[in-house]
Amino acid sequence: MAREGVAQPNLTAGAPELNGRPQLADARMPDGLPVANRDAPVGGQAVLEGVMMRGVSTWAVAVRKPDGEVAISSEPLVSWAKRHRMLRLPVIRGVVALAESLKIGFRALAISANAQIEPEEGEEPQPIGGFTWGATIVLSLALAIGLFFVVPVGATSLIKDQLGSSVLFWLVEGVLRTAIFIGYLALISRIADLRRVFEYHGAEHKTISCYEAGDRLTPERAERYSRLHPRCGTSFLLVVMVVAIFVFAPLGLPAWYWLLASRILGIPLIAGISYEVIKWAGRNRRKRWVRAVMYPGLMLQNLTTREPDRDQLAVAIASLEAVLAVESPEQAARESNIEIVA
């Protein structure tokens, strides 16, 4: 859904130029805009006034500073999955990739936050310290685990006797968990300060789709694509909420402390399974029934993405081009068999 006052792009004006990759097919997202019919081994994340992009051996973050300059920082990446073949096994590879993405994501957020600090006259800007970021990471993870796993099982336990069966218990818990997640997204989508982050999130998706389609990486071409993407983290998190229902179901109704422990210790398994589901769905997005299953997750992206302007698209493209200047993601992925989280 485009912003008010922003004209819809003319999708028929000029065919995409190929860069050695498949041309854009006629696939459309629910917003009516096109998306590529294949996945590329690139992923990304919106940060403060910028976008982080990662490939197989490199990641980069581009940030627009208060003075309008675009600062680009890139770092080499040696995937943890290269350390042992076991780390590339199904489910396990998802846990490894997600943990690695969290590490890179927090690092990129720190870079973007420090880039927004305006120094006092005659003084050097003071970067945010490591202790502050460490505390932020711990609190963020604790909030996520508490809100989406501990609170649902705790609240459902209060009516456990009235439910009378383990099947009803895990169904109610799962529905409550999903409702809390959707409510949380709806709430933060109304926060004005996050709107620009969501616009950069849209810019990230459009840029990746433009690259996956083999199109030219320019703001004018990238804006033609949908801000919704099959491999988005928002869709992934919804899959996590659903997969959790089936993972916890066989445990029945043990004592409350085992219930609580299972919800925390089971998170890596749920994340690993969900990762396999979202990757499989991305590879099979052309099947109608797969698109139907993916539809709720795509709809949730309407809460976490907004239509970007061309300046924001230029920042996202600068980040991706910093990665492409160092590596060819497709070739690197073939040589290393490394999975990339979107």
C-alpha cells in the first residue's frame, strides 16, 4: 500500500536489465507490486536512518548522517557454519544463522546509532559504550522471551484447571502468544519515531527484490518492487508463533516450572524449524497454496514496513553495493553452502 500522495510506479515502463540473473517474472505481492521469483543469498535489516545488508562473506551498513552524508561501513564475515559440518545440518543451521544475524544486527544498530550523534561545537562525538549496548541486548532478549513465551504460558496456567486437557491448554497458549505478537506489532507501528525505521525496512525489501530480479540497482528501478518480501523477519516470527504450538504440544501438562523451562529451552528448536519452513516457502513461492499459507505473514509486513522515498532507497542500494563490491553472493553461496537469513 503506497503512502498518500505517492504515485504508483509505472510497472510497464522499460524492461528490467539482466545482470546475469533471471529476469523479473510476473509474480505479485498482495500490494499488487512485483517481486522476484527466486531467492538470492543476501539479507538485510533496517537500522537508524539506514540499512544493513549482508552476503556470504561480507556485511555492510549505510547510514544517512544528520548532515545528509551517507556513511558506509563494511566488515568481513566468516560464518560460524564453516567451522563444522554439523552446524550446516537442517534445523541446526537455522539456529546458527539466526544467532549470527542477531550478532550482526546489534552491531549494525550500534554503528547507525553512533552515526546519528551530533558532536557539541569543538568536541568529538562520544560513541555509545559497549556496556550500554550489552545491557540493551540483554534487556531486548529478556523482553522478547518474557513477552512472547513466559507471559502466554503463565497466563494460560491460571486457567489450566478450567481447560481440563493438554490439547486445549496448548491451543489457548498458542492463540494467546500469537495475539500478543500481533498486538505488539500493531502498537509499535503507531509510534511516530519508528516510522522512518519501517520506511528503511521497506527500502531494504525493495532493494533485495530488485537485485533478485536482475534489475538495475537504482532508486527509480527499486521503487517498482513490492515492500513486502517472502523472507522477511516479520513473516518468520509469525511462523515461530505457529510452530511453537506444535513443538510444545507433545509435552502435555507438566508442573509449572517444567512448563516455564520448556518454553525458554525450546526456543532454539522452534527457531531452527521455523527457519527451514520460511526458506522452503521462499523457494516454492510460485505455488499457489504456498502463497496462500504465506499470506498472513505478508499482511503483517504492512505493519512493519512503509513505502520509502528515493533517498532511502539510495541508502539501501549503497549498502548492498558495498557488499557486491567485495563478493558475488551467488558464487560465494555455491562454494560455501552457507544459508542467509533475510
